[in-house]
Amino acid sequence: MKNNLRTFGKKKRSAITLDIESKASLSIQIKYCLDKIFFLNRNIKTASIYYPINNEITPFGFTKYFKERKIVMSMPVVDIKKKSMLFRKWSPKDDLAIGPLGNLEPTHEKEIILPQIMIVPMLMFDREFIRLGYGGGYYDKSIIKLKKHFQKEKFFFITVGLAYSAQEFNKLPREKHDMNLDYIVTEKECLFNAH
């Protein structure tokens, strides 16, 4: 079931483009979402975004906001052997290397960061804050690990799914390891998971 949805999701996403109005609206929704997050959580110092591939919606609307607040930014670095991700320090002027999955990522000499806000790409989402990814489980594993770490430290850890509104699905199948997102931002709205 999930594999069929992934094929459908990839095909659907590859055909999506945003017009100028929708891009402007996306910037507004990102700012609205981050204003809400920073109003509720004062102690945020680190964040991660991703480098978009395969027509993923661009997360670079977040970087200006993070820079203004002096948030240390990072990007995921994939470890194929461990089937996991690390997050290494990143700023917009940095050179990136091609990762094992074809994604662009910071080079290995960059410092490892533990992001308190994680911007997450996806193929599909639903109103129960479930996301469908590529099936590697990289993000879910990282979310579980970071959630545990920050709970121990008594710090906030927040996940923000970023997608086109057209990627919404009525109800996605759920497995035990699937982690709910805290927010989902599209060019039309910012959804907040109140649970």
C-alpha cells in the first residue's frame, strides 16, 4: 500500500509548480508558523533544513528568519550503513557535497549540530500529521532520537513538515515507527498539531 502511494506521490509532486502569488503566500505561512513556534518556545538555538531534490518544495524561506534570530542552522548528512542521519552545521554560503542518496549535504569537517527545529520534506501528508517519506526511515529514526535527547535535557524539539497543499491525502496508512509532525506548512496554511 505505502509503495503504491509513494509512486503516486512522486508522480504527483513532480508535476506541481507554484505561481508568484503562491510563493508569496508560502513565505507568509512560513513566517506565521515560525512566529507561533518562537512565541511558544523561547529557548531555541538550533534548526535544520534540507536541500530540495526531486521537486521538493523549497525550505529556504526559513533561512532568513533563522538568520535574523541567530539560530545555528544545519542540514542532514546521510549514513547509509547505519541507515541514519547526522546534522552538520550549514550556512547559505557553504559549499555542499553530493550525499549517497543524491542529496546535497554539508561536508564532513562541519560541526555536528542537534537541531531543536527540524524542517522535514515529504511525499504526502494527512490531517493527523502523518507524513509519507521515501521509505528509508531516516527522518523517523532521527526524530525519535532527538525527541528523547531533548526531553532529557528539558528542551523543546519541534518538527515542521513542508509540502505543497496538493500533497495532502485523506488518510495515510500508519505504522508503529511513524512519527507525527508538530506543524505542517503549505502555501495555503500552517497546521498545528494540538495533541
